[in-house]
Amino acid sequence: MTQVQHVQVAILGTGFAGLGMAIRLRQRGAHDFVVFERAGEVGGTWRDNTYPGCACDIRSDLYSFSFAPNPDWAHRYARQPEILAYLKRAAEQYGVTPHIRFGHEVQEARWDDEAALWRIRTSRGEYSARVLVSGHGPLIDAKWPEIPGLESFGGERFHSARWNHSADLRGRRVAVIGTGASAIQFVPEVRKVAAQVTVFQRTPPWVMPRLDQATSERRRRAFRQFPLLQRLSRQYVFGRAELQHLGFSNRRVGELVERLGHGHLAAQVLDPALRQKLTPSYRVGCKRILVSDNYYPSLQQPNVELVTEAITEVQGDQVVTADGQRRRFDVLIGATGFNAARPPVARIIFGRGGQSLAHAWAGHLEALHGSTVAGFPNLFLLVGPNTALGHNSIVYIIEAQLEYIMRALEHLDRQHLLALEPEAGAQRRYSDGLQDKLRSSVWVQGGCTSFYLDENGRNSTLWPERASSFRQTLRRFDPSLYTARLSPRRVPPILPDAVVSG
């Protein structure tokens, strides 16, 4: 008979979300938890995305845990290897590495209503847990466009999120499908070694100046010696980022931001024909705004071509476009984003009555405060529906959710509850309120299609207001929004200090 290991809390993933949850548990004195990680090291999206030029588009001081500042960021915008090293260091520093079960891919998590436990099957064994916390973010399931013949491309083919480092691009003819956040970072790097790079663009993105620069040793030394300075810098960067939300919520401010984007394009692209191809025809913010100082210049290099005609099919090693042209390639790279509106983790989580989270979300995604879902007791989501941002750091959102979850766990302990889940009506009212705000927003009415929207045109991805207002909505845990199940017996507390501190 297979031995089942029991823990109080099971956490999925070791990106910022999963590690953040593990660290908060350790800080509260909890030790009875595990973190499942399918890979052999921590890092989440910053482990998996290793394409050339991969970097964050949020300032370094802000894209880190508030409780674990790093005074030694090498650049204003941190590169992928540096962020990955930061996450590894945080896991070690806060003592959560022994709790991580590497090489454990969660295959199924099923709620046992009679025992009030989550039954979890992994690739390396079975577990049970009172509480399940999903730290799986939305940027996991790489998405390819539906193009006839794409699967049978005659050369090497891979997605930017799963970069094939064994593929030698030197002197090769490279096709890039997509012009999203990854493409504008790796195209300038790939064109340095490839013989020819052809970028197939469906919709031009809004690109703003990045203004990146190396961090001076003087600044790093000051932050090491006076941590208050870095906290003040973080607050300043956060405040400036919050102001950018006005570009989405105020049409007049949005027009000013569009002028900045047009000016950046005009300054870097002198050819009027190319500039026209790169000019967005939708409102700024409708799609994700990108930041780059070298993408536009790279498109004007002799070995780079921008193609705006739609791809109709792929035949062998040739890409055929709507104008009838055929272009032959050695390598095809997809830079077409992720299936954020249909997170794969939803297919393996089953709540009361055996209903999968994917089935519960068949119509659309919704969760109370982006964190809990009716019909799924003791399940907490990090970076759940309507928690992503178009203007500020997701780490700030994660930390707000972490505090909310800790309050929920405190409530479980103090009230001696077996289970907790949101009332379906409370969840619906919360979600409907967000949709009322989003329906007339730039993300829905801005004149574009984007990964923010599902197949029904509903935005279940973004938080519609400032990041600070999200934290404000989570400032307290309201038991009246939840259905509770009282324990008939004394159960060990999840947080050892919860009952005492309460």
C-alpha cells in the first residue's frame, strides 16, 4: 500500500508566489508544509524563460520581495539570471529549501470532503494536506497560433518560453512569429548572429523608452550601508508606476502617453514606410505596453525584415503569407505568449463533488479577491483571476494576497475550523463588480485583441484599478463572505502563534 505523507499546507510552484507563501509560513513559525516543484531548481517563469536578452520590464528595486531587498542589482531592469539567483538566495536565506520537493510534478489534487483534506498525487508519491495553495502563475502554458502546417515545419521549431539552446543560430535563416514582450528582447540579440531574421507581425505593439542603465557601485554601496535609502527608492518607483495607471483610466492622459510612444518611434525609425507598419492603430494600454531602446533599431539592420502580411500556412521549411510570398527558413521561433485565460493548473484541481477547477471556470475565470473559489474548500490562489497588472509589479500583488491568506489561516485556527470557502453569491458579486469596471476600460474597448481577454471577450486577467487599491480591498479577512465548517475535534493549528496572537 502506498504511504501517504500528511502536511498542514501544500504549495504548488517555486516562483515568486510559491516561495513567498513558504517564506511567510516560516516567518510565522510554521514548519509542517511542503512546496511541490516539478523542476530541479526554484524560479518559476524566471527559471523557464532563458531566451537571449530576457529581462524584467519592472524596475529592479520594485520587482523583489519587500522583506528581502537586494542592494546589488546590476541594472535598473534586472536580467533573468540575476532574478533567478535572487530567488535561489531567498529560498536559502529564509530556510524554505528543505521544504521543497524537487522533481514532484503535481498530477492531481482532489478535495476529500469527508476527511476535509486535499488528496494530492505527484510524480514521486502521494500526499494529503489541510490547505492547498497554488503558486502557479498564468504564464506557464506556451501558446502557438493556429497555422496550417506549423506542426510539420521542416527545420527546428521552438517557443521563446522553452528556448532551445542547442539550436545553433549562427548563419541561419530565422523566422520569428509574434512581436510581444519576449520578441522585442530576443530579436536584437538573435539578429547579431543569424544570417537573416524575419519578424512576422500581426499587430504592432506600443513601445516606450526603456532608459536602462547599469547600477553604479556608489548606489549599491549606499543601499548596503543605508537600507532606508533603498526602501525610499522602492516607494518612489512604486509611486511613479501607480501614476502610469492614469494612462489607462484617463483618456486625456492616455493621449499624452501615446504621443510619447509616437515620439519614441519617430526618433528611432526614420523610414516612413517602416514607421507606418510599426504604428499601433489602437489605444495605448489595450495590449501590454512594451519597453525597449533597441528593438526598433534592430528592425532596421540589413539582416532583419519585418513582414506584416498574415501567415496563411507553413509548407516544409517555407512560410507562406497572404500575398503569396514564400520564405524559406532553418529555424522558426514562436513568440506568441501564453494561454493565460485557461491556466493548465485548473485541469488538475478537483473540488467538492469532484468538479474540476477547469469545469468551474468553463464559462469564465472568477475568484473572490482573486484568491479563493466557491466549491473549492481550503484552496488559495496566488495571481488568480483579475490580479495581473498592466502598470506595476506583480510581486506587490502577490504580497497583498499572501497577507490575506495568512489572515484566512489565522481565522481557520482561531475558530477551530476544518474548512473554509467563499459563498458563491459573494464571489459572483465581487466578480460582477470588477467586470462593470472593466467593461468600459481600455483593455476591453481599446480597439484590439489581447491575451487579457478570453474567447468571449471577457477580461478575467487584469485588476482594473491601481495596485494600492487591490491591497486595500484585502486589508482584512471578512468571514461573512465565507462558508465555514466547524471541526468536531481539536486540530493542530496551521500557524503556531495564531491562537495566541488572536
